[in-house]
Amino acid sequence: MPVEEVPHEKPTAFVGSARKKHTFDCVRRFLNSLVSVGDVDYEIVTLSDYNLETCRSCCVCFEKGEEFCLSREDDRDVLIEKMMTSDGVVFASPTYSFQVSAIMKRFLDRLGFVIHRPCFFGKTFTSIVVQGIYGGPRVVEYLDFLGDSLGFNVVTGRCVTALEPVSEKDQRKIDGILAAHSRRFHDGMSGPPYCVPTLSHVMQLSMARTKVRLMLNESYRDYRYYRDKRSFEADYFYPARLNPLKKAAEHLFDYTASRSARNESDLRTATFREDN
């Protein structure tokens, strides 16, 4: 009889540090711990090894599509393809001036259109932030919020403190944090791919789709995205049944977004008349 292949997870970690030191080492320890939990085939992507242009804020990706981006000749699409072919994604960054590193922020800015048109549903996400003294937990919140906005199932990230030199005691503490985090991340990748939408998710979809429907048209990529996914009518981006409370909230969010869109339209009309 043929031997049945055991499925394995393919996580990819994107490291926003130019040097392969504390943040890279934490990611490596996290992924090695992940291997000890289950059948895992991982990749570490050091963002500084790739060419990433700075977002020019032209908004072409929102309106016409990301393929028309003025900076499309860089490695953005290579990195997105790595995310698309992964079961799990990790964003890892040191804290620079109480935020993510510059190379990580550049990468995140180049994913702006995905926030408008989330596409990573069914994939698991987490973050690892390495701080010197403080500020890391807020960066974890930021990265996890971004992961949620991109469509991932988010496993709450972790912050570790790595003061130089790292003592043996501190290293054991870091290893314990990363080992526990790897188990939670593995459970996330092994769990159901599509979670029941939270009330916050319902609100995000309702507010976005209603404004897109009322303020844009077929010429905009954002409009066609919602049209093609039937998200103008569906309860969520993927098949999901909402309970009566969330269903009622969905109608309320649609109504609120509708009023907001009309008010914005009236304001634009009034401003245009004044200018002319």
C-alpha cells in the first residue's frame, strides 16, 4: 500500500532587521521550536536582502490596481507570493524609535492595497517584536492589527526584551516565551482555516463595502473587488453564518456607513460649488 503523506505546515517569517542578531535569532529559535511541535517546513525572509521601494502615495493601487504601481519593478510581488504560498506568516521587527524598523514599515506600506482588498483569509499570522527597554507591546498591537486587516487569522504576538549582553537567565526566559508562542502559533495553523467573524470584523466589512458601493464605480479596483467576491450582499468575505445579534449589527453598520457616505458626497458637492 502507498504510504500516505503527512501534511506539513509552511510558515514564512519576514524579518525587518538589517543585521542577523537579536530579532533574527529570536525568529530562528521560534521556528526551530515550531519544528519540534509538528511537521513544519519554514523559511526566513530577511527584508533587507530584497529591493523595496518607498510608497509614493500615488493611490494608483487603490484606484486602478496594484499592477499599475509606480514602484512595481521592486520585489513587492515576490514577497507577496511567499505570503500567498504560506500556511502561516510571521512579521518580526526590532523596535526603532518605538516603532517597527524602517525596512519593515516600507514593506507594510507596500501592502496598503491589501488592507483595502484583504486576501490572506485562511492563513495564520503572528508577530515577534524585540525591544531594548520598552515600547515593544504597542508595536505588537500594531502588527497584529495590521495582520487582521490583511485577512489573516491572528495569533496574538509576543514581545521579548534583549538587552546586551543577553545573560543566560534572560536567554532561558526568552526561549520559554518563544516556545510557548510557537505552540500557540502551531495550534492556529492546525485549526479551522475560517473563523467565525467577530463583531469588529462585521463592522469593518459593512462600513467598507457600503462606502465603496455608494462612492465608487466599476472603474475602481476596490469596487470590482467587492463586486466579484459578492461582498456587497454576503455576510462576510468568505462563507460564514452570522447569529441574529451580528446580523442586526451588520444592518446598523451598513446604515451608518450609508449616511456617512452621503454626508461626504454632499460636502464635496457644496465645496465644488463654492470653488466655482
